[in-house]
Amino acid sequence: METELLSEAYQRLHGAGPEWGENTLTNHGPMAVEVLVRRGHVGEVHGWLDRYIGRLDDLPASTEAVGDRNWRQALGDERRIGDWTAYLTRQVTERPWRDVLATWWPRLLPGIVAGTTHGVIRVGHAVRTLLTGDTSRPVLVELAHGLAFWAARFRAVPGAQSPAGRLPANAVLAMLPRLDRQAGTVAERLARLPEVPGWTSTVAALRAPSDPDDARAILSDLTTAATLRYATHGHANPVLLVHTATAPNAVLHVLPALPRELWSASLAAAWSATAAVLSAYAPGTATPDRLPVVTGDDADVLARAVAHGDEHVIKFADTAVDVYHRTGDRAALVAAVRAAELIG
């Protein structure tokens, strides 16, 4: 039942583009419905989608074919989203999905902040479903849509550095310098990061992985640290800052589907995205507000997020519950409830 329901939801969404409206907001529909199905809220899927889908714009038509010879020229060209979607849909229907992922993942990793990390997050949700064994056509097409969005919105983190130090994730997050003037678009803010004193050296201070398994462990710690930090720092920009946790969590979910030799590069890319968004949007000091008291369990927190209905609240609760299951730290559940309070 769950498999059929998710396929139906994906089919309803695949006529829509990855962005909508004058402000080019991201279409979160595929990501949110995957969480609803995976977390057992199947009865809410179509009702949530009925309320959400009306705001979306149609998927732009293909205008000029993207192919094996010209894809580099189309990388980062948001006008080519229809072309990218057609090309990558052919790829996932003609080749094994793991081969397509292994080909495109290293090509796209340098542009991980595409769509404010929504490209990699959407791919992560699709891969999570594929790893359950559901390789139906709608799920494969969803992977293609995620990769296409990432490719069309490809954007690198200026001055990004691979982990080369000895510090754990929570320590480096606390040290990250901030933009003096936190204003402007995402692109404008990121462009100013290399000018921030100490930004590049601090990013490089994260502990360097000794092997692929260590890279996965550091990525896990990063996801945990970013999730917990949201509770005290998310108030500065409640929507954008959820991605400091949901992006590395998406990468974490993709690792089992990738060749192990790509794991360290995946950590480096995820870390650069989290660091960039935090430096550009997070406050330097924690909120003085009292944090919520959470007496329920993870199921209660997820139910609260679903009842709230906002797509960011649902996605962040999903990540927070992952962290709670992995660590047993109830502070992750507090962070999820805090997101529901902050996001209207």
C-alpha cells in the first residue's frame, strides 16, 4: 500500500517544476510526501498534497536537448530545467539507477548549494526510497527530477575547503565566523564568504576523515550537531537554517548507494554547504528564549509536525528523529518542536 501511495503522489507531482512563483520558491512536495509515507502517516498524504499542489508551476518544456556531449555547457543554467529533466529521465530508465547516481553524484557535488541545497535533499529522499527496493518507474523518475534540479541550479560554495583539521563538528560549528551584514540573496551572501576573516581556515578545521567509514561517522556527527544547534540559533532565519541539518542528513542517506571512494568527497561537500548557510544566516549568539519542553516520544513529535503541515517542519522533524534514533538525545526532539514554533 505504501509503495503504491508514494508512486501515486510522485506521479501527481511530476508535471510540476522544481520551483514555483515569482520568488522561485522550491517545490517541496516530493520530499514531504516521502517523509509522510516513510514515517507511517499514509492517511495524510493525498490531503496534504491537495492543499499543496495548487501553488506549483508546470514543469518547463524542453527547448534544447542536453546530452552526453554538451551537459557541461548546460550545468547551472536554470532555464534548461526541462532539458535536464528529459535527459536524466532517459538516463534512469535506460541504465541501472545506481550507475546513474555514481556518474552524476561526483559531477554535481561541487555545486551542492544548488537551490539552497534542495537539489541534493530531493535526491536524498528519492534514494532513500530506492534503497528500500522500490524501483518502480515513478521513483526512478523522481531521482531524475532531483538530479535535474541540482544540475540546473548548480552552485558552488566560494572558498570551500575540505576537512583537514582535528576538531569535531560541534566545535567547528561554534567557531564559524559570520557575515557582518547578513542581508541579500543566498547567492549574494555566499559570494561574500571568502572575504570573512577566518572563514576558510575555520571550515578547514573540521577533522579530516581517515577512511570512508570515518567520513560517514563525521557526517553523522555533523548532522547531529547542526540539528541540535537549530534549537538555539534557528530563530535568525527559521526556514533557511533547517537546511544546515537536512542537507547533510540527505547525503548521509545516499552514502550506502555510492561507491565508498566517494564518501569523503560527499562529507566535504555537505560540510561546505552547512558551514556556508550557517555563516550567512545564523546569529553569533544563542536565542535567550526558553526552549520548549518535550514530554512525548518521537512519534508524538512527528505527529505534531504533520499536524503543523509546513513542509520545512515535516522535513526537519524527519531529520531530528533520525538523530534521536541514532543518539538517544532528546535535544533533537526539542529542536524539531522548536522548528514548529518558529515557522508559521
